[in-house]
Amino acid sequence: MANTHHTGDTALKPSAVKPKLPDMFKVLLINDDYTPMEFVVETIQRFFNKNREQATQIMLKVHTEGIGVCGVYPQDIAETKMNQVMIHAREAQHPLQCVVEPA
């Protein structure tokens, strides 16, 4: 009996559909008149992996423009970072506010 089982005829063709990238979200710090600038710089360095110069530039943007972007991440990471910042500020008894919005 002849072997009628074929192999190789059903090779997977590359899909024209690319996987959808996750929606991205900005993590923003909001200026207040009470949180020390140094605390803001240290917070940015700690939670957003920025060097001192980068963190200082973000802090100055928050200070002069009222709001500054610390980073852009998928939603779950952005919300985690926002919560970490809020807990850190609250533990230090600072009113620093951090929010997330679509990028």
C-alpha cells in the first residue's frame, strides 16, 4: 500500500496581522507648593530609573509648568509606578500627586 500521508504541504505562512502592542500611558507628577524639590528628584530617580540630571529636568518641568512626564509604559506598569510614588510620598508626609493618562 502506498504512503499517502504528505508532510510539508501545510507549512505555516507568515501572518500579515502583527500582534497589537499594548496601549501606552504617561505617568505624570503634578506640582504642589509643599513637596521639596529634592524629594521629587529622588522619587523620580528611584521609581523611574532616571539619572540625577534627567530627574532634575523633569522636576523643573513639574515646578515651572505644573506637570511633568516621568515615563510612558503599558497600563499595568504605569499604574504600579503611580501607586509606588503615591505610597512613597504619603509615607514621607508629602502631598505629591502622581496620575496616569493615555499617551
